[in-house]
Amino acid sequence: MNVFLSRQEILTPKLSVYGYELLFRDSLSNSAGLIGDNKVASAKVMESAFLEFDYGAMIGDRPAFLNVSRELLNSELLPSRTCGCFGLEILETEVVDDELVRLVTGKAKQGYLISLDDFHYSASWQPLVELADIIKLDVLDLGSEGVSRELGLLKNYSGKLLAEKVETLKEFNYYKSLGFDYFQGYFYAEPTFSLKKSIPQSKHITIKLLGELNRKEPCYNAIRNLIKQDARLSFKLLKLVNSPFYSRANRIDSLQEALVALGLVEIRRWITILTMSNFEDAPDVLIFSSVFRGNMCKNIAISLNKLDPDAFFTVGLFSHLETLLSMSFEKIFDQMNLSERLVKALVEQDNEMGVILHAVIDFEQGKELPQGMLDLPESVVNEAYISSLKWAEVVYERIS
């Protein structure tokens, strides 16, 4: 049976990553979390997945949560001890009885974090409320009135509250004001466009630099002169080129030396990443997502034998530009010398680069993919995903 795995960030009010929810599916045409109809079969699938995937790359040292059924709780598939960095999500479809309370109590004593998923309060759930470290409210399903009702019923609950399916920054700020501790959703990627007609100097330099980097024949002097106007970017570039990533015998101390040492392909990739990570108000999760998407687009393109996989990397990396620059793609592209193919991929997502970008975004977010959208074996897609996560983690560590 095929098993595809992805993760969704659990964010704090400051938009740092607290942990992840792990999402499984048995087909790219299913939404994440769907693995057939048989819960016992699902447990077997999860068992094989745990043996196959590199969980160090998936979650690092952060907590990870997995939806579990009664059958899985009652099986011997879950380790008997955990370090407190693994969580079990009890599904809202379960019937709470003495057996379920006993099973969950046992897992809590073994060190598992306990989360109640898609929670709706009823008296029968009170024994599990008392065991839960986190209670998750589906704010999209409940609406503001339903959320207020649930919060009232949970006023004596001492654990953490998580708002899931938060889709806009307005919703995030609202639920943050209500005291939620954690958030799930893709609200952080929502573009907010400035009404100002003038572009701040820092963003003007960024746009000019990104445009120069993506010309067919970039000008080294123009790139160097633009970088020199940004002290933070200059520092980051010199820090990177002298890092263990390159293991150089002699230290490089000038921008000119750094540009020569890197070469055109590396200059395009790294300076683009560094430029985008240079936004002071950009949340870490957004920069990480940009780098991850770029590398997964490139990996998929290589697996499909596409020409110029670095162009696919650029498409993925630029996919959050609207949010990072607080400007529409139309306004950004007016000032950047990008190819028509790249612009079409970002705006319409209907050429070959755009189709792969669309697939990577849907895979990242656990959405179902149209049949045949990624005509690749399970192992290839999973390897592209895991290796892209690893690479993005290393890159983010280097540029932070």
C-alpha cells in the first residue's frame, strides 16, 4: 500500500513553530489524513511508515502529533515509552467509554502528549479533557459564536488551546486575542497589499536585485553594487560563503571575492534566498516554506527529466513573494526582468513549471492532487519531500 507523508506546522502567537501534525494518505488524490476505511489497516500503514520515514528530518526536536484510533491505542504498534515529544490526537468520532479513558490514561503515563481533535464539549468527554495537554477547536467549522460557546464550557481547563483551520491574518489576530495558545492553518501566507503608491527603498533594492539575478546574463557589478546598499545582506553573504557549508581553506572578506567564489548558479540561488530572508517582519515559517518549495519543485523537475531544474527552484522560491513584499505579483513583475514562462507559472500556474508548483503547494498543505498531476512513484515523491525538508532546515540554519 502506498503511503505519502507530510506535516503541518503548529504555530505560537509569535509565529514560531511549536511542533507539527503528521499527515498520512494512501494516494495523492486523497486529502492528507485519509488512509482507506479500515482503522486496523490504517494502523498497519502507519507502522510501515514509521519504519520507512526519517523522523529526525521530519520533526527535529519539536513535538509531533498523530491522529490515532482506538484500535491503534489498543495495539502494540506505538512505543511503550516516549520522551514527551510525541503526541496522540484523539479523534472526535470516538465514543468515550471506560476502555478509551483507560487507553488514553495509559498513553499519558507513558509520556505521550494528549490532544483532543475537532473538539465539541459534552459531559462524556470530561475524563479526557482532564487528561488532555491540548484541545483543538476547528474555528472554521465552529464560527465565532461556536468558539465562544466552547471556550465558556472549557473555562476551567488548564491545558493549552489550539485554533485549527485559521485561514486569514484577521482570524489569527482575533483568535489570538481570545487567548489561544497555538494555531494551525496557512494564514501566515496571506498577502496583505500596501495602499501606498511609493515603494520603500529597502524593497526597491530587493526588487531590483531579484530582477538582476534572474536576467539571462546577470551583471556581476550591478549585483555587487546593489548588495553593498544593504549591510545586513552583505553580512549574511560573507557569513554564508565562509561557513562550513563550503569548507574553504582561506577566508573571504570582500563581496567581489564572494561573488567570484560562488559562481553564477550559486549566486542566483543563495543571494535570492538571502535577499528573501532579509525581511525583518517575515515570519520564519514563511521563509522556510519558500526555501522548501523551491527545492521540492527542483527535485520533482529532476525526477521528471525537465530541462533547467534551477528555473523550477526559482518558481518555488518566489511563490511567497506577494506576502514577503506586501505587493501584488503584477506590481512586482513591472519592476523585475523575469521571463514570461516564470511569470505565467507564478500567476496562472498552468504551464509545466506552474503545474509542478501547484502540486508542491497542494502536497505541502495536505490537499488532494488531481489524478496524474505528479506521475511519479510513491518513493520518489516521499524522497523529494523529505530531502527538501532536510535541505531547507540546513539552509535556514545557515542564513539565520
